[in-house]
Amino acid sequence: MKSKNIKTYIPPFVVIFCLHILAASCGVDTEKQRPPFRLGNNDLNAIAISSNASEREKFAADELIDYFYKITDEKIPLIQIRDSIIPEGVIAVGNLAIESGIIARKELDSVTNDGFIIRINENNGVLCGWRDLGTVYGAYELLSRLGVKIYAQDCEIVPRKSIVMIPGMNLSIKPHYDLRSIFKMDVYYPGFQSYLKLGYSPNDDLGYHGDLGVPGERNWVHSASYLMPYQKFGKEHPEFFALKKDGQRYNGVGAPGHLCMSNMKMRAVGAERLLSLVEQQKDRSYFVVTAGDGGPQNWCQCAECKAFDAKPGVHMTDRLMDYVNYNARKVTEKFPDKKILTLAYGSASASPPERIGPDSNVMVMYAPLHRPEPNYDGECHSHGLDCFDNLWAKEDIESWLSFYPDNMYIFDYPRNYYRWYQPFGSFYAMVDKMNYYATKGIRGITFCVVPANFRNLFLYVMAQLLWEPDSNVEDLIDEFMSVYYGTAAPDIREYFDFMYNEIDVRDVHQHSEKSNPALVTPEFSNLALEMFERAQKAVAQDSVLLSRVEFEMFSVLWADIDQRNTLKNNLSIDLATHAKRFGELVRIAKEHKMINVGGRVGFKEWVQQVSPIRLQNELWYNDPAIDVFISDPENLFQYN
């Protein structure tokens, strides 16, 4: 997090005295120039931090000052205090609250790890987290109490006032879930920062493997290929890597990162690299030690590795736990506060171990992806764990919980990774699962990205549930939509309810790693697009709201055309209507500069798979043919 430069220390009473002298010398009425924020009968004169404040504490203070300015157009000064005394008219941010004695360190133990305490009285105030990240969350909570509402990266409500009364409060708040992360959020949505404002765990609280010589790589989940990269060790130490069924060692081709976990020299070298990473990133809380991606056929087949397995070469969780615990113990010796994350993932490690359980600082992220038995086809992400297609995952989770209830996190999949823009009904499925996770005492969740459709709604509502599982979901939906879509909200809500009703009534089961054509039938498209047409008309004069409406409409248009087009010769509507829909889709995609549609298929390539359009420019939306097509799509189809 970047922070602004901190001003040179000036005692607050000097600041206040000088301001009054300056005002008097200029003939200004000091009563009319009072600071716009009030603490009881006192003016709020400054935000204060300790002279040794952390970067996050400085960031929290800066955020308060910036939003205060947005509310009143008045800049509250930021000061440093070295003597631990909080003057009247000052809000202390971060560790200064402890140094002053207003908040005791022991009190903060009740809000570990990301919680905070806020105390405001008529004289001054303090805001402090158990750690400095909690202080940031506390700053946003204080702002929310003053009317600031943050819904999405592009949607905040900041009240405009000349005088703001900061009410007295004594708050002690912590999130229900310790880990609340979104995998690769910074890759899929560069510059997206609102997840921190919404209360998610920031990416910089998890170990980043780029510091191990893998620059730019954000895939922190399957860590083996970063802790022990084949490019670095494969030539001199082929024995570090998995022995395949054909008797050959992994050679850098195929599913990456599979190691010979029983090789003690490999373990020692890998643990040394992990310790180096932790040393470089001491301010981070979580570090990852997992196996490589892919199924059990990619794991090591040597006799020593198989000797760990409950079912040799099939159920390999004991092998994994022994390897992870080795690394965790090395870390704990020097950094006892760090947690090591690993995965229970796929048939190889979905079942709990029989002999070797996770150490106390090892958190197992169960991944409800890929059925653990070969006679099953796939899981369902449009229904909760009680869906027949998900019962295996529920059984696994409950089995893990029966043995290791204090070590369980979740790594869940609310998105379609193969066809990004097919309407994907994971919202209520995730609400259902989150309720289950909360009641079972699971305290950490990572979302493997978030759905493309209703993305910001998903982020907003899930953020509330991560802090308070009993939040009223329907009220949250209504609140979000009324602000985010304005006068189009009733039509967007109608479509949202229609989509989920169709999923339930028609018993549609959606998979995250393959196409799901069942939902978007011709009848679905026709009805949904009628709703979107009404929504467009409702906000036609507001370009921001219209863009948000059309982004959701894009998913219906995309799925409809992907499934039914002239190249497949299976149109269910007349050519003129199809051409009009295609023109709308391309216009929206151009406005949002969409590049990919999922499954490593670019938008330009996809257009050529479903239409007669042929584009030349690498950046398809800059191709002159696009503007011609958008202006008269029917002509192009008829010409071809």
C-alpha cells in the first residue's frame, strides 16, 4: 500500500495555536473557520499517528483524511506524536492508541487477527487493530458510521456536509473468517483495490513467490514449482522430481511442480527457500506449501513416497501432510506466528490423512473441485453442498472436520473458467455454502476468482458474509442494486431472480471448467433480453448506469450467440434479430475493451468462430471493420 509523505512532527497544540494566530492576522473570523468535524463540543483538529507508525497505519490515516476532505472540502492535518499523549480534538490511529494507554494490548486479543477497536468520546478518539491491517479495516468502519458507503471499485457514496458530528462510540469488531481472499484478483482485474475497502484480505498478506526468482507469477496456490523450480534444479537433481509410471523422472513437460516428497535433500533445499521467502516478507501472514496441479497420475510413484500413502499411489494425503509439516516446522522455529496453507485437492488428497495430521500452524484449504471417484463426471456450482452432485464434497469436508476441526479453510470455485461470460449461477450456491461453512466453524475462505456476471454484487454481498455470516442477503442485494443500477434496479433484479428461478425450476447444474449451455435456451434469451431492454431505457440518459446494465446484458448476448449462430446454422430467431444482437454484443465488448472470453480463447478468435466477420488488427476493437459492423450489422450478415 502506498502512503503519502508524513509531515514533519509538530505538536498538535502548536498547530492549533498557529492556525488561530494566522486567522486573526488575516482578519478572518475563527469561529467561522472552525474545522468541519466535531467530537462532542470539541473540534477535530488532526489525525495522529505514532512516530514509528507502519505503512498500513499511515495508509489508514491517509484514507480518513482523504474521505474527510471528500465529505467537507476541508483538509484535516496529519501529525505525528512522540510523547504518547493524545490531545483533545485528535483521533489517534494505530499503535499510538496503545502507547497512549487508551486501548490496552490485552483488549485487542479479543479481535485477533484482523479485528479492531474504535473509541470516540467528546474529547478525542482512538482507532486500532490487533495488527495494522485491522487498523485499516477500522478506518473504513469509522467512515461507514459517517455515511460513506463503498459498494464497488466504481461505486461509492460519500455524503457532502459542511459540519459533521462524529458520534461517541465504543466498538470492538472482528471478521468471522480469518482469511477472506480472492485468488488472482489483481491479475483478472488489474488495479482493483476495493476488495480491501470491502474487508477482504489483501494480496500482500500472502506470500508472493516472485521473490524466489519467479517474477510476475501470482499463482500462489500450487507452490511446488516455485519452491522447487525444475528450471533451477532439474538438471543437477532430477531425483528431486516425481518418478512417473514409465520409470522416468518429471522432465519439465506436463503438469508442473510434482516433487518426490520423500526425498529429504529436496525437502531441506525447499524449506531453505521457503524460509528465505518468509524472511523477505515478514509482514505477511500466510505462506503456501502445496503439491503441483493435476491428478494422481502426476504424483511421484517411487516406493518411498508410496510408503506414506493410506492407499499407495491413490490416496496420498498422508504423504502430502508429512511434506507440508516438515516445511511448517522449519518456519515455526523462526516465525511462530506464520500460517502455512496447503490444499486438499482432487482425488489424490481430497480425503483426510489416516496417520499424519496437519500441524497446528497448517491450514488445509479443502477444494470442492473434481470428484474424487473416477465414475463421476463433475461437480455442481449452481447449488450448495446438499446437491446430489456435491455430496461427495460435503462428506469429505465433514470427515476432515471430524479429525481436524481447527485446521480447516476452504478454496472454492464460484466462476466458469472455460466460458467466462456464460451466465453462471454461483451466487446463491455460494451463499448456501458460506452458511454451511460458518456453522461448521470453518474460518478461512479463498475464492478462486469471482464470477464475471454480477461480479460486483457477488464481491459486495460475500464481503458482508465473511465478516457477519448472519447478514440479510436479500436486503444486501436490494441495497446494492438500488445504488449500482439506479432506476434500472427493478428490471435488473427481475432478471437476477428470473435466472436463479430457471436454475432451480429446470434443475440446471453448472460446472466451472466446461461449457454450460443448458441455462441459456432461446426462450431464456428472449425473456432476459426484454428485461434488459427495459433496463436500458430506464437509464438511457446516464452513461455510467447504462454501462453497468449493458455489461450484465452482454453475458446473455454472448451465451445466446455462442450457442446459436450462422456458422452453426442453428438460429432460433430471424437473421435481422440475430444481427442486431450481434451488433449490440460487439459494441458493448468494444466499450469494455474485452480481450478474452475464457478457455484461452480471445474475443477476436471467438468472433471468427461464430460469425462471418474477419478482423485484421491484433487489438480487435481498433479494427475499422468493427465500427462499420456496429453501425449496420444486418448488412454484413446479408452480404456474406
